[in-house]
Amino acid sequence: MVSRVLFIVCFFYFQFAFSQESKQDYLSKNKFDLNKLSEFPQSGIKIIGFGAYHGSAKTDEAELLLLQAVLKNNNVRFYFLETDYSIAYYFNEYLQNGDEKLLKDLIITYGTRVPQERSVEAFKKWKNLKAINDKLPTDKKIKVLGADPIVTYKYTCRHLLLLADAEANQWKKLSELKGMVEKDTANYSPYKESYSKKMLREFVADYELNTKSYERFIKDPKQFDYLIGTIKASFEELSREESIYTNYIALSKMYNYDEGVKFFRYGFAHLMKIREEDHFASFFTQLIENGVYKKEEIVSVLGYLTKSRVLWDDVFDKQGNYKKSTTKGGFGIGDYSKEYFKGIGELKKQKISDLTLFRLNQSENPYQQSSCSDLIEVIMTPKPKNQIDYSKKSTAGFIDYAILLSHSKANTSVFKLSEE
């Protein structure tokens, strides 16, 4: 009797074990050299997001290759950068006029939120993106949008002045705003009670009190009112993630999202498709939970660094002049003995180039197994006090693809670009 029970237990154990494809077998059949990828493995998607740890040179290279592959079998109409609406507006200006002085200033300003992306690599990426966009038919040109809360008021103020035109005696506060922008000595931070913030508080209050009087001076009421809304939001302490979601939905009333795929270049945390912790819902998770898109209509692609370095910080003197940059190759890349992504070793064994793409969302694969937290869970020494419970979650629940970026140099600070 005991031997019979033992036989049955062993039978079902081996049947289960061999019915589950190993991670190595699965990855070997679902990997691509991103450098040679003719087209993206999926079509008919509505959103694709790409993100990696900030500050490494090959991240921008991988992004462009991914975008080009997606363009082969999808119509990408909107490119969402991790920035606000007005900075994105002026990136569109660059794509049209090729002004590299403007581009450098945009990279620096955009980098206020993501300092590690204030890089020569980002500058070159935008030059390449312009070349790609120039070759697209007029009706398929990519439009840059930004759904983030305001990064700085610098381009917000310039944008307002583009959208409204009046004489000083017709709109006093608009004229004062114009004077501040022309002088260009103000602190544009929305995170402190700066002079520019004071000016915008007064401008918004005046506009709301006299909206009817000013309507005739506004060239695009929808854009103008959207900007006023984001400025008002900057006066409050709001969740950044909720603001990204709210702004994205608000922008859908101005732009036809149904025209094509939306491509997002954002950080890791914003692109997770399910909650890692109950109290926090990423931007992508909010889109799914609120029924804006079905889960399968959103594709999340995350990049993982190995044997790489990242730009860590720019150092300035007391007068604000750039001195040097620091880099890191241990903590901060996600593949270090004391801080690494669980399961990254599986990708390293299967890499076929310096940029290897792995598909993780095929049906019945080991990355869909409950409690598989590979590429999501970070193993740290010493262990953190509060550990996340992944027992009912899976890698493929969070993301769809992984890109292994090998031997990537740290970004080079954009401040090293010589002035023209």
C-alpha cells in the first residue's frame, strides 16, 4: 500500500515537473537581438512603455531600436516623455526646426526631474529621433506629449505667452509674465515659493476672475485651460502617479488617442501593470484598473543592466558652474552582489548580443507562475525590514518583455557639450 501511494506521488510530481518548461528552455526560444530586430513581435497594441534604471548610455540606444521596430508594424502617433506638457511642446518645436541650442536647454530642463538623463546620449537620441521622424509621411509624424506634473515653470510660462497675445493695457498680468520671461533671471521651481510661482498664482487668480474679458486674446482655449489646470495643480501637494494619470486622461480630450500606438519612455515604477504593493498603483496599473485599456492592450518593456555603469550626479561649484560628474557601477545598476534583480542570471545565460530582448508574455510559460518574482524583486544585503509579498503575483503579471543591456558605459553629462 505504501509503495502504491509512493508511486502515485512520484508519478504526479514528475508529470508536473516535466510539464513545466524551464526558464532557460523558454528564454532560448523567445529571445531576439534588438540590434537586428526587423519588427516588434506584437502588433495591434495601444500602449507600449520602455524604461530602465536611469543614467546608462545604452538605454537611449535600446529605446531607439525598440521604437524603430515598433514603427515597422505599428503606427506610433504619440511619444510620451517623462516630462510636462510644455516641455514636450518645445521638444516638438525641435523636431520641426532642428534648433540644437533649444534641444540642449530642453535636455537640461527636462533633467530637472530626471538628472541622470541630462546627457549627451539623450541629446544624440533626439537628433536621431528627428531623423526618423523626418522620414515619416506627414500623416504619420510622431507628436511628443507630456503628462507629468510641471517640472519647472520655465517652459510653462513661455507656452502661455505663445497661446495668448494682448497689449499691456488689455491684460496686465500677461504683460508682467512676459517681462519676467524676457528678463529670465527668475527661479522657475514649482517646489518652493519662488518668484515665478508667486507671479503665476497672481496670473491664475486674475485670469479666473476675468475669464470673459481675456477670452478674445487666447489662440487655443483648450490648450490654455489645460495649462491653467496644471499650474493650479502645482500649487498643491498631489500624488505624482495620480497626476500623470489625470493629465493623460485630460489630454485625450485634445488629442485623438485612437489614431495609433502611444509610446512611453518612463522609469521602471510607472510601467508596472499590477500593484507591487496594495497602497501604490502605477500609471499603467491605473489605466488597467480604471478600464481605460485592457491589460493585453498595454505592453511593458523593461531594461536590465549588467556589467554597466550609470551617471550618478553632476557636481557644481558655489556659483552654479559645472565642475564634474560622478558614476557608479555597483549599487544603482541592479546587478551587484549586494543589490540585484532576482533572476537576472537567467537572462545573462541566454544573451545573444549587448542588447538582447526577451519576450515574457507567451502563454503557459514559467514567468506566469504564481510567486515567480524574477526581474521584479530586488535582492538586497542586508535584507530590508519591510519585504514585499510576491506569493500571489508573477513576473508576467507586471511586465511583458525584458531587455538585457550589457557593457553599457555611464551617460556623459550634457554640460560637457561645448557651447556653440
